[in-house]
Amino acid sequence: MISKYNHISFDLDGTLVSTLPEYRQRIVPCVINNLGGMVEHPDLIDKFWFEPNRNEFISKNFKLDPDKFWRLFRELDKIEERAASTKVFNDVKKSLERLKKENKIISIITGAPQNIAKMEIEKFSKCHLDYQYSIDCKKFKEKPAPESFLFVLEELKSLPKDTVYIGNSIEDALYAKNAGVDFIHIERNEHPYDLKEHAIGVINSLEDLF
């Protein structure tokens, strides 16, 4: 499935690591309640966590200013608490090691803030990565806007045709498509995904890549 690509790029949250659902079900309503917003249905928390265009989602569904939401969210999203609720999927270390043995360029592009991304990546830090990038660092637009992906491709001197992005969500699929990159969907069974037509393949484990 990946033999024709020399650059294998990954989403992070929900793809390589998982945040326990109890964490988002606690922290997101806490932010909303503190700012005087509202949640009409508990399913909206999962939609917010996994689906694209979060700023628009915050305005429309939580009736809040996105800037105020994110300021408070990052205050309450304590690194120690997030770390305790973050687990690495069992197939990650072995699969990354195999990719490196096959001389693939390996990158991670995530929308997570740099401190969260660093903590998550350190959970499998013995695996070699050629590049890791948090979109938040240079204030690129959030996924699925492609500018951050194009930046990483330029940094690695990789062409879109030689790159595949692996992720778990609609925003990942659209992110890859907008950057002109092929997409593989990994089904982690955390949230429904209905844009499989954008994927060249659907896998249930990273070991299915080989």
C-alpha cells in the first residue's frame, strides 16, 4: 500500500495516540460553562473533538467566541492531566520502526499545541522521526487548510505525489486532499467517518500498511 511513497506523514491525536473520551467530556463542558456557553447535546463534544472547522463549530454550536474558548481551554488543558489520559496505540512503535528500516521519511503534522504534541510524541520517542510539526507554531490556518502541509513538504524537499498522509478524521482527509497528497484512513473506532471516498485505502492497524 505504501511502496510507491518515500514520505509517510501522520496525524497524531486519534491516529498514533488516543486521548481517553472521559477527558474531553470533562474539559470541554468545563470551558463552555465557564464562558457562559451551552451544549445542546453531549454528542457535540465528540463532533467538536474530531471534526473540521472547530472555530466555526465553537461559534455555531457553543455560542462562544473561539478566541476566548481557546484561551481558557489551553489554561485548563494541563499537560500532566492530558498525559495521564493519553495512550499510544499498540501498533505504533513497531510500525514506525519498520518504516524507518524501509528508509521512509517519517513526519508528524498535528493541530495540537506544541507542548501537547511534544508530550504525546515522547510517549513513543524511541522511534525515529524525521520531522514533527505543530500547525499552531507558525499560526497557519487550522486543518483542512493546506498551507502547513505545503510548508512541511518544502522543508523536507518532498513532493505531494511521493507523500501519503495517514489519519483518522474527516479533517485529515480534507487536509491531505487540499495539499494534493494521497490519504489513508485508519479506523480507530473513536468517531464515525463518512468521507472514505477521499482515501486510497482504509486500514484497521498501521501494520496493514505493509
